Amino acid sequence: MPIAQGLQAVDAVLSSPNWDINRLLMAARDRAQLLGTGSGLPSGYAFGLNNCGTYYGVTNRGTSQELYLWCLSLLLAEYTAGLLARKAAEGHCQQHRKAPDFNPCPDMAKEHMRMLGAFKEALRALIDEIEQLEQQTPLPQPPAAVPTP
Ligand SMILES: [Zn+2]
């Protein structure tokens, strides 16, 4: 369950005193390691081509920035979704959920669910844009073959 994992990983950083963004980057690196090693690639590299000498992964030499940002963005999105769902479930409210009873507020529960839905739509729009990039990004073509006499 990625949302539960992202919520836990980011919450552990943000809820610690004097939190350090480097811990968030370490969580992103740990997530990137889960991509594993791609078929036929050197250990730790999830993507790349041996013929091109170009690799992306988590190795002793570091973590590719593309994978860092990939995993960091997923962790933050998972955290956001999990936080909004948690606040909805708890009926989090500054006005009505107070000690000693901490009664959940049904109105803010609905509002947090509305926020979660709006966040989902923002992610869906991002997915749509990524799909457009996949379809419309022009790729360089291999050089034309030399005609045989
Ligand atoms: Zn309320």
C-alpha cells in the first residue's frame, strides 16, 4: 500500500524535532532502491543501456537525480493523500474537535474528502499531461541506412 508507506515515511521526517530535509531525500533513495536492477544492467541500475553507457539507479556512486525526484514526488503525493484521508477519518477541525472529547467534526470530514478529491483530480491532470508527452514528444531517429549498390 504505497499511500500508507509514503505517509509513514514522510510523517517520520516531518514529525521529528528539527526535521532535516536530508532525511526525506534518504527516504526517496530508499524508495528508489526498490526499483531494483534492470535486466542485464550493472548492479543497482534500474534503467539504462549498456551500449550507451548510460544508467539510472542507486549505487555506491550515488543516486540518479531523476530517480530521487521520481521517488520524492511519489512520497510527497502519497503523504498528502494519506494526510487528507486521515484528517477526514478523524474529523479534524480547529473549532469543533477539542479536548477533552475530541469529537470528530462531520463537516470538516466532508471538506477533507473534497480536498482529497481535488488532489486526485490534480494528479489525474498530471497523468493526462504525461500521457500527452509520451505520445507527442518527438524522438530522434537513427541515421538513414546507406543504400547498397
Ligand atoms: Zn467543525
